[in-house]
Amino acid sequence: MDRATLIRRGPTGVQIDQGHEQWLGYVHMGVVLVISLALIYVLYRVAVMYSNRPATTPADPLGVAKARYAAGEITKEQLADIKKELAKTE
């Protein structure tokens, strides 16, 4: 076989011999791998960013009770009972 039969046009229109086709396949796989890893990293960072947001409610029990009273979830009497119970435990 002479060299003329081994040369053909590649996808970019450039003449490529058969030995380089496999190499270009590996380059393509590498580019796809790098892009995939970059996308996974970006999605991971976004997930971490939104999962570490601080809670909107106070952490202490009295603060939670006051927030529930302010939201209308409990009555003034229930808030007073909670305050009494919390005073006993301290």
C-alpha cells in the first residue's frame, strides 16, 4: 500500500493519515472529560453554597418561642408558659 491510499480527509478538512485518527479520538475524549469534570465541580460548589446558608430562626429555645409568637403560631399565654418552663430548667 502506498502513502496516497493511507491519507484521507478528516472532519476538519485537513488530510490525516490513519495513524493519527486514534490519537485525535483520545484528545476528544480528554476534552469531554475535562468539560464534564468542570461541570461537576461547578454543580458541587453551587450545592455547597446553598446548603451552608444560616438558619433564619434563632437557635435558642426562647428565641424560637418568640419567633413563633411573632408569627402568630402560639398565643401570649403559651409564650408565658414556655418562658416559665425554660426558667425552671436554667
